[in-house]
Amino acid sequence: MTISTSSFLGDKPVRRIGFGAMQLAGPGVFGPPADPDAARAVLRRAIELGVDHIDTAQFYGPDIVNDLIREALHPYPETLRLVTKVGATRDADGGWVPAGAPERLREQVEANLRALGIERLDLVNLRRYEIDFPGSDEVPLADQLGVLADLREAGKIDLIGVSNVGLDSVRTAIETVGIGEVQNPFSILDRSDAPTLELCREHQVSYVPYFPLGSAFTGGPAALAADPQVSRVAAKHGVSATQVALAWLLAQYDRLLLIPGTSSVAHLEENLAVADIALDGDDLAALDTVTPRPVAH
């Protein structure tokens, strides 16, 4: 089965494997990396290898990863798409704190623009907590989408996305402001978000899975390597189990985009090589029998 290596983020052509910058921060996505020069080298190598889609956030670090991106890559290639997310911040101990009030979202967009050294963001994801903490008291979705739509009208944002959201919120966002992507957990080990993926397919909205190898709660790469179907397909193609899992994701939807993250050049090159893996019908049929391990919420 031939998988296209290019797709779209909204109306913007991109390669289907981008780069998630979260792991460039220190342990726990908090503080600076041990070797900032190595982090900048990973970013430069990504661009050399054709990456044209980087996913980041001002709360990675915080105030660390966007600085590394600017230092390594500014002035940016004309085709590079910079995507960030808003709706959270960090406390003094590195804890993740919701920050979804409209005025906070506006502040976070401006902080991303300043740190990255740009005037407009290609896409901003609204990060909510519907999957992490279902039923929790959150700022109304309409108020949050409204301020992002205002920022889009002002030229600060090109596209709006949503992250960590349920099906109803995705539908609302599509119908009210129009969105460029959904960023939710999805993998061969956890396919519980399949209805959202289908809604994205119906409306030609890009889908960007996080935890693409399964989360720590589903066993992650170790569970992939231990699965007999995944390991058999990996051996057939002479690749790793994690590469097979990423290739399986690319086969699910032509607007599914991957943003695997790493702080290693070698691992970056391994991730990008997934685009060359041609899974056939037998491979996909075998992988579809992998027992899911959805995370209980």
C-alpha cells in the first residue's frame, strides 16, 4: 500500500511527519535541557531532512523550547509551519495548571509570538482537559473559541485547532469557527478516539495524534515490541516496532499528521524514515488485530 508522504494542515501543504518539540525541554518538560546545543542541532537537522511542521508551546519549559526554536531556526524557512497550543501554564514545581480564561489565552498567544519572533502563528491549538479530567469545571468552550477567532481576525493566528477534547467539542468547533486540526491521543494500542478521527475525515480536518506509540499507561514502546503481530510486521520490513506503529497511523487517514518528538538526531532520523515503510494489505490486516489497551479515564 502506497502512503502519501505529503498532506495538508488546513490549506497549507505539509509533509506528513513533522516534529514535536516538547522533549527538547528538561526532564518532565520542565527547565532547560542538559545540552542546549544538542537540542538546537536536532532542530536544524529536522529542517535539513525536510521537516516543515513543528509543534511547540510556550509552556514547554516553560519559556524554553520556543527560545530554542528561534535561536536555531530564525529566520525561518518560508515553508515551515509553526503550531503551538494555549490553555495551560506551569507552577513553580513544574505542575501543569489550566489557564483557559479568554484573557489568558490572548496573553499566551502573544507570548508565543514574541518568543518565536513572528507576527502570525500558522495554527494555535486550544488545549482543554475533557479527556484528562472528564466532567471537570472548565471555561466555556464558546468563550475560548471566540477569543481565538478574534485573534484570527486580527491576523495573529491563521488556523485554530483543538486538543484533548471530546467528540461534541470537536463538532462544535467545526461548526462555529472552523478548525485546521484536532490533537488527541490515538495509537494502535488506544483507538478510543476513532469516532473523532472519523469526524475529522468527514470534514477533511487534519488529525494529529499524541501518544502515537501508546502512553505509559498502555505500556508504550515496550508493549508494541511485545506484541506478536507488530513484531512480525517489523521483522518483515526490517524496521522497529515503533516505526511499524507510526506507519500504521499514516495508513489510517490521508490527513493524519505525525509529530514524533525526540532530543536525539539518530532517533529523529529513525522517525522520519517511517515515511518510506510500505505496509501491504496483509500487514494492515494483521495490525488491525492488535489488542487495544485504551486508557481508562
